[in-house]
Amino acid sequence: MTPPASSLGDDGTGPAFEDAGENLDRLVRPRGWRNPQPRGIYDLVVIGGGTAGLVSAVGAAGLGARVALVERDRLGGDCLNTGCVPSKAILRTARAVGEIRRAPDLGVHAGDVGVDFGAVMHRMSQRRVRLAPNDSAERMARLGIDLYFGAGSFRSRRELSLGSTPLPFRRAIIATGSRPAVPPIEGLAATPYLTNETVFDLTERPKRLLVIGAGPVGCELSQAFARLGADVVLFDSSPRILPNDDPDGSIVVQRALTGDGVQLKLGTNITRVSRRGEALVVGFRQSPNHPDEESEGDRLLIATGRTPEVSGLDLERAGVEVGPKGVVVDDRLRTTNRHVYAAGDVCSRFQFTHAADAMARIAIQNALFFGRRKASALTIPWCTYTDPQVAHVGLFSDSAGARHLHVQTITVPLAEVDRGVLDDETEGFLRVHHLRGRLVGCTIVSSQAGDLIGLASNLIGRRAKLAELSSTIFPYPTQMEAYRKAGDAYRRTRLTRPVRRAFERYFELARW
């Protein structure tokens, strides 16, 4: 519910907005929290209170283990505080704006769209508070977990320390996550900029937002802020947005972003950033043969990926090796110290909340019960929540593994799916990659891609055949029917000329 005008200003400031932040801190970093006294040797010490850390601690405590959880900032990690939750709350509003602007195509004339940026940010803060109890300090204490706030570091191979407090352990899990990666751009250190850790603290809508990085975060927030009324310029050195996704999917989303007013500066080299009076300036060059150009804005967002967070842990004291991609682990998520495991962004190339959750479940089983589960067995989908969304799981057709295996591809345009036509989503598609009928990869471009990709993930995990999709009954009319059409298309490839001749001969005989 939108707060009354007397409690919330147009710029998002006011008691109601501030109270939402205070209520969040009461849950995930309570003032006056007193760390408990250690209870001897812990069965498991977890470092980091984000998704991987919380799943590890809660799961182990539920099994009866003596667990200590150490968090130096706020529980909930990136997902709750600065990632999935606040971004998707804002994207929900942006989606509503997009629907209203497309309404005339559906015969609805709603007039001009007015956006109250303060109310948008307040709603985001409220939704964050609403979801926080599941990650709260009170819940951890209720579950019997010893929760310590502070900066923990390793004292030895079998002991963590929190200041002067030793926390000896039988096993430990490093789940410290990741932080925004800041590129080495000339002048950036002396220029104020936003990352995902600070952009959700904005209380005033930027008039002109400059975004460096056209990956998932950059694309999602560029489209959202453009729909909320900002002029947005998006830069990337890649010639296309979402360079790690299906090229055709990137093209569809690229058209959507430009349709929302996002100015794209792709294939560019950022030469420097600076401050000119009140303006922030990005200098860039389209190619070595082009002259230097500039774009001015009042806010600059850096969205160039993430880097594992390992600072201050003194991992060398524990004998834990760190590489360019974070903590080094084997397929069972064990580090170079056999008593210490890791899970989540700090050790994985799949930097997603659902991947951190899945890895934590493997880590606690292997750490506490000498398990032999392998992270490589996980089937991990991902989704970029632009409008339309782009979701993927498994192999791409042009990946090295797919080329080696001679993987084949079937594409079903949503223009051939009745619900896609009814929803005016004819630019989207479902694309499956298969190896002799076994599904090995899938890309979906649709407003519902994030929800639809789960079925493909399940099929790949079960090593299922595309023929299953042909025989599955999906409700009509839904976009899920694209899966059945993919199954039907595969079955038609099995109807070779000799097989067809055999059928024709059968029907000739049957007519006698």
C-alpha cells in the first residue's frame, strides 16, 4: 500500500521510507546484538550469512549439528539486501509501466503514465522487509544456531577467530559470496558511481543514468530506469548485449531496450570517466578509427560483473588456496584444507541464488557425513529478468561440447504458439538442443521464460528424451505448448524416407 503523502516525499525520503530501512536492520542486523559464548568445538562453522551460508547453517542445525554462523554485515546477503529481492521489486513496477504503454495495441487507452519514484522505492523497501524474517537473526537463534556478527578470520586449519574469540570447528564452510567487480577505468576511483550495492539506496530518480556493463544486471536496471522515466545510456565493449546468452535472444531483448528508450553504445572502449561540475562524464571510442566521444549524466552505474569476496579471511593460515575465480574447490566442494568446504559465489562460476542454495546442500552433506555428492551433477538454469526475459539451461549449440557431440537444434517461435500470438509475444521463442533425442540445452525468450525454464532443467537432469514432450498434455492455450511443439518437431525428424515408405506399404496392404 502506498503511504500517505504526508509521510513520503516525491523523492522517496520521509519517515516511512526511513522506517522500512530500520525495520530491515532490526531483522538482519539488530542493534545491540550480543554475540553468544562459544560452546566448545562446533560441528560446523559457516562464514557468511547470504544464501549459501544460511542454507548451510539451517540445514546442519536441523540435522542436530552444533553450528556457528558468522556474518560481518547483514544476514540475507546480496540476494535480500542488494540483489534479487530489491531489483525484482523495481522490475515489477517497470513491467507495469511497459504493459500500460503497450495497452493501445490491445485496444486500451490509459493515457500518459505517471511514475512516483519515491513510492516505487518505498514499495521495494517494504517488500524487502516482508521477506527478511526468513533470514533474520531471531530465526537463527530460534533454530539453535550460534550467530556471531563481526569479521571472522582463520587462525589455523581448524579454528576461526572473531576478534579475540576462538571458534574451533570440526568442519567449516566458506560462503562469503561476491562483491561488484570494478573495472580499471581511468578516473573511476575519483568519480562517484553506483553499483548494485548502492543503487537501491537512491531517493531521487536520475535524470540521465549512465550504465557501464550490458550483462544481466546492466540490462535489467537500464530497462527499469528507462521505464521509470530516466534517460539511460548503456555501454559495453561487446558488440551485443547479454554476450553470454543466445545471440538471437540478445537481439530480441536489444530491440526491447531500444524501444523503451535505452541508448545503446555497444562495441565501445571506455577511455575514462570524470566529473565536470555536477555532471558525470563517460569518455568512449566506438573503434580505434573513431574519434573520442562523451556522454554526460547525473548518475553512473557500474554493472561489470562480480568478484569472489575473500578479503580479510586469512585463508593462507587455514591452508585454503585461492585462485582467480575464488576459493579453489574440488567437485565435492572441498577446499585444499580437507576440513573446510565452500559454496556459492565465492567458489562458483554460477553466481545465482538458486545455485548457492543447491551447492550449500551438497557442501553440508559432504562435510558432515563424508558424502560424495558432486557439484558437476547439478543442472543449473539462469534467467535475465528483462522484458522479455531470457532463460537458459545446459549447452548452447555453438559451445565446444555441443560441437564435439554433434548436437542438433530445434526452434519453436512463439509466433507459432497460439498463446504467443494472443499475448502479442511473437518475437519470442523456445529453442532446444538435443543429442539423438536427449535434451541437453534450452533457451527461452518470453515474458514467462524464468518460469518455463524449470521444465527443461528437470528434463536435462533426468537425461530425458524430447519424445516425452510430445506425449505430455499441456493446458491450452499456454506458452508451455512450445515444449510439445518441440517434441513433435523432433518426432517428425524420425520419420525418415524409408520409414515413410514402410508406412505407405502398410496402409496399401491394410486397404485390401
